[in-house]
Amino acid sequence: MAPRPTLLVIYTPALEACRAFYGSLGLDLRPERHGEGPRHYAAVLGDGTVFEIYPSTSRRTTGALRLGFALDPGFSLDGTTLPSGRHLLHDPDGRTVEVHIPPA
């Protein structure tokens, strides 16, 4: 079996802004907290991969990172339907997020 990601975690000083941004891409981010750990958000992607957003700390930060998501044709972002193709967006921390919209 070829390796595949099962967990993606980003750390951010802008937890709520990142939750709103990634939520606008269709991720169903739900609040979580494990024991005494920090409150964070998690979504399970279509292939079972878990995507989490945690508040950053002095020891845990996420620097430059590029993420990509495939979205359905006709996907609307902030009321604008994105045409098919590749779109480069930036999350609240400045990370590049590549969005792929296939032809309808």
C-alpha cells in the first residue's frame, strides 16, 4: 500500500479566523478538546484524513506550508462561484492554499 496522509495539523495565532477560512472551503470543522489540551478544530476529509487547526504556542507553530484541496464544480466562495481550474488563495496566516475546481 502506498503511503497517504492521515493527519494534517496546522498551528495558528488566528484560530477563529483560520476556522472561518477553512470552513468557507467546505471543511466541517468541529470544536474538540482532548483532556487538558487546548481547544481546537477538526474535520474529517472525504478520504478519512483528519485536518486539525490548533492555537499556536511558543513551541508549536506552523511556518511556510502549502495546502491543496479539490472542491466540487460550482463551488461558491464568499458568494462568488469559482470557475474550473486552479486558484491560489491565502489563509489568515499567509499560507498558500491551492484550490482545484474540476470542469462541470
